[in-house]
Amino acid sequence: MGFIMNKDRSLNEMMLSLFNKSTIVDLSSETISESKSLSGRIYQDPEHNGEFELDRVLTDIYAPQLIIFLPDKPNGTGILIIPGGGYQAVMLDKEGTALAPEFLSQELYIICS
């Protein structure tokens, strides 16, 4: 699977744009967050420091959340992306949200935990 990227924008810029348009659902309170804040501490992955544009790891997760990305022209199908790491440390980008551009280009809804 190859990522489809606009030649004028990096994956970082594309993901920031997608994240700003996403919806975050807090599963512990069953609410939709307008703040775009994640329930945990974010840091760069020390094992791959600088190797990838998106190396964020989410730790100290205190409430389960879903990040929902909506395609421009939905086809009625979606995919659930569950990054590895469990509750200790979730590989947020390279195993999660960085997959969104490819699936959105296929007009799929993306739900990322």
C-alpha cells in the first residue's frame, strides 16, 4: 500500500490538516470533544527519532478515545485502525493516523483508537 501525498505538502502537513477536521469521541464519557486534545501524554518515539515525519507515541492514557476521519465523498464503508501498544504506549501515527490519507483516498470512513 503506497501513501498518496500531494507533491506540495508533506505527510506532516496533510496529517495536521486531517486531524483538524477530525472528530474525537471520548468513550469514557460518551462525548464528542471539540478541543482536539488526546487523553494522554504525547512524545516522539525514541527508537526512531528523526527517521519518520510522524513518530508520536501516546502514553499515560487516562480515557479511551476514538479519532474519526470523514472522507470527502463517503462510500458507506469504514475501517477501524487500532495502533499497537495497548494502554502503556500507543504508536499514534505510524501504526494509526498516518494510515488515514490512503484509506480516505478510497472514500472510507476511518475510526482510529
